Amino acid sequence: MTFFPSNGGCDGFQFTFETYLDSSSRDIEVDSDLSSSSRDIYDSVSLSESISKYEEQFGRTYHSYRAGSYHYPNDPTETERLDDQYEIAKELMEGRNYFAPFSRKNPPRKVLDIGTGTGTWAIDMGDEYPEAEIIGTDLSPVQPDLVPPNVRFFVEDSSEEWIYAPNHFDYIHTRYTLGCWKDMNSQIIQRAFDHLKPGGWLECQELNTLPVCDDGSMTDDYKLLQWARDMDDASRAADRQLVIGDDIKRWLEEVGFVDVQQMVLKLPIGGWAKEPRLKHLGMLWQRNISGGLSGLSVGLLHRFGGKTTEQVEVDLVGVRNSMFDRNVHAYMKIYVVWGRKPDVIS
């Protein structure tokens, strides 16, 4: 069942297409000079009061629609962090929001953003391409009321059967939906294939939370690495996939997408990188993760990691401290994968 606020109608779209970023395979150079320091197909249902009355636990609020299926908060502290995260991702991708090969001469007309969060991606796309019909879906109605007239948001559980007609969308997008799905391949990628028009594109921009290091400076006792492993174990116990980036390209190809392309971006944790842009992004990312650790950790590790909330908070002190060790040159990987539904399905 779908619930949505009244945000206005939608129509039209334009895309620009530039050269792909060409830095995914480069090692990040370490800075050695560091100091030690209108959709007619939908049945309209009013947004019920119960949807906006959030669950309260651990001093945070959580979605009430399909309560318990997503283990991270939706309060202003978290939504502000998500907006900052959006800006970091956009800067990492050099100002781009997408890589699917659309152009002004060949624009998509119907766009779906799954797990839209605060809706910033959908709103930006609506501002840039006012002739598009852009739909954003999420479990929480945390999106603003003032949005472009071609953008609409719906409270929806995308892990369930979709209400959209087959062959309906030109472009479907996900970003950082880790921890949302029991099986992203069957619940999202297969359904996206079914609901895209022939020639339409799916693009997944997903983060791997396990930190990586190229020069051996990160050891197994690095607290952030231990935290990421604990979170991965708890997410598996919760039957929610957290570390999915390595599999997405294969999933798209197995479902039947063609012209599948993948780009892997490196996002430093902290200010250890020499390149000024990556140093700046690393410091922003360090602050973003550090500020979100409690909200990201408590619900999942308490429910499925066998820890008390007090134990979680004590452990997070060491995790935060580890992130400020500039002798550890760790980063996280962002997987950007896009593929096309064939014009003719054999």
C-alpha cells in the first residue's frame, strides 16, 4: 500500500552527459607533510497520522510505516547528516548526480528515485530538468513540502511488490540504500528491470562501509574496521544486506541489463590525502561518519549484535578516536553502476 503527501504534479525531463570520471583506479596519494595534530496510475491515499508519528527508541525517532524493517533513525540529526552526505557524494563525483548516458536531445521522461531519504537528489533533478516526472519513495515522509512542481514523494516500501505499470520508467536510481534490502538483486534490480521501458537505465550508487587501505597502514585492530565488521555481522543477522558494492555489476548483468558499466570511487576517511580536493572530502566524510555513528549503530547492534546501548556507546568512543589517526590511510569505496534494459527482450 502506498501513502503520499500532496506535493503537486510532475512532467518532463532533461539530462546532460559529460565524460566519465577517470580516477577510480588511481591510488590516493598520501600527504606526507601532515602535522601530528501527475501520476494517474496511482490510487491517492491521504498521508495518515500514524505514518508521521514516528517510533521513539534510544532517544531517537524511527519510521513507523513497516516499523523495524530499517534500523536507522529519521530525526533531524540524521536528516541533516544525510543532506551533508549528499553534498559529499556530489562533490566526489565532480558535481554530477548521475552517469547514465542521457542528453538534452535524448532525455528520460519518467524517473524513480528509490530510498530517496530527504529527497535532495530528486529535488535537484527536478530543478535542473523541469519537464521530467520525478518520483521519490521512502519509508519516512521526511522530505520538504516546498518542492518543484514536477517532483512528488511517496511513503512506500520498495521491498514489496511495486504498484507501477511494467515498462513505465526511463530511469531508476538508488543511492546509499545499504541496509535497506533483504535481497537487493530480487527486490530492486529485478523489479527495476521489469518496470523500466526498453532502453531505460538503472543506476545504483552504493557505499561499501568496510574501510580499505592500499599501503598497509590499517591493521586488523583498527577500531573503525572492527565497527564495520560488527555492523556487517549484525546486518546479516537482521537479514539486511549492508556490504553490497562488489556484487551490483554482476547482479545487473544476471538480470539481463546490457552495456553495464562500473566506476569505483575512493572516499578518504580523514585528512590524510595529499590532493586538496580529496583531503577536504576526507575531512567532511570523517565528520559525517563520526556524527552519525551513534544513530547508525545503536539500533542494529542492540537488536542484532547482542550489545547493550551502553556497550555500543562506549565502543564508539574508540571508533571515533581511530578515525582521527592520520597514520592510517583508510578510505571507503563508492560503487557507481549503470546498465540499460535491452530494446528487445529475447
